[in-house]
Amino acid sequence: MIAANGALYQDLTKILVTREEIEQKVEELGRLITAEYQGRSPVLICVLKGATVFFADLARAIDLPITIDFMALSSYGSATKSSGVVRVIKDLDQDILDKDVIIVEDIVDSGVTLNYLKGMLMHRGAASIKIVTLLDKPARRRVKDLRVDFSCFNIPDEFVVGYGLDYDQKYRNLPDIGVLSPKVYEK
Ligand code: IMP
Ligand code: MG
């Protein structure tokens, strides 16, 4: 593990969620999903790339015969504000008709990305769709009626990185979640 005083950490103004807090929440969420989907075999969908680290931990906290799949969407570029335009970069490998689907996302911000994805999977005939997210920034929601079924941490309107979340594709490998210093993106 990278030490919390290492080089990457020098670009943070503060650590918002520690690796210990994340681990505890992921265990709790794994237990909830295991209880709720007893006797079923849901498909866990990872929204690339931000959700990968969370996804790998969450998948191992679920004691069910799940399958996994990956989807890449783009609404961002390298800016710190959403463009509102969603594109499918990589689609699922499997057919989700009549499947119980759990979408795993890193962060819900405006909600535009997830709203688009949920609509698309409903259209393909999923039996059920739930959304779980590591982080939620409720203050920035634009899609007001988007239902997030489980959020591990609500955070203030600040740009965060780590545990999968990036700025310009970097910082994903930080084990904790921190607020990125504005000096990094203002220069
Ligand atoms: P939405 O469509 O506005 O909800 O955008 C969600 C996506 O924006 C997330 O999946 C992230 O990839 C990205 N995003 C939003 N806020 C942050 C942040 O604070 N740090 C890093 N990525 C973010
Ligand atoms: Mg994302």
C-alpha cells in the first residue's frame, strides 16, 4: 500500500474518506446485497474506469454466484465539470434480458450518466436494476428523480480523487479518497 504521506498525496488538500472507512462500508454493502439477492444470481456491472477499485472490493464482499461485466461511458473529457453528453465507449459482453442487474458506479454527480445507463438497460429488458455508488454529491444532482439504491458516502461539492476516481486519468491508485488541490487543475 502507498503511504498516506507519499508523492500523490501532496496534490490533495485533505483526505475525505480513509481506506479503513471504505473497507468497512464495502463489507456492509456486500452483506446487504448478499441478503437481498438470496437464491438469485445478479450481474454486477462495473462502470469503467472510475468504479474498478470499488467494484473489485465489492464483488469479493458478496457471497452469491454473481457474474460480472463492464461498460465504459463518457460524459467528461478531462475537465472537472460534466458536459452532459453521454457516449457508450464499450458495451456489455452479455445479454441482460431477464437478469437482475446491479450497476456499480464510483460517483453520482449530476446523475446524467447513470440515468442514461439505467434507461438503456431497462430498454434491454433487465428483470431488475439497482444502482450502488461509492460516492454521492447530492448538491449537484440535475436528474432529480434518479433513484440511487445504495450510496456509501455522501460528500460535499468538491472534486475528489483516489480509490478509482481520477483527474486527467491520474490518482486512481490512491488507496484513500481526497480532495484534489485546485492548484493542480488551475495551472
Ligand atoms: P454525472 O453524469 O454528472 O453524474 O457524472 C458522473 C461521473 O463524473 C462519474 O462517474 C465520474 O467519472 C465523474 N466525476 C464526477 N465528480 C467527480 C469527482 O469529484 N472526481 C472524479 N470524477 C468525478
Ligand atoms: Mg464514473
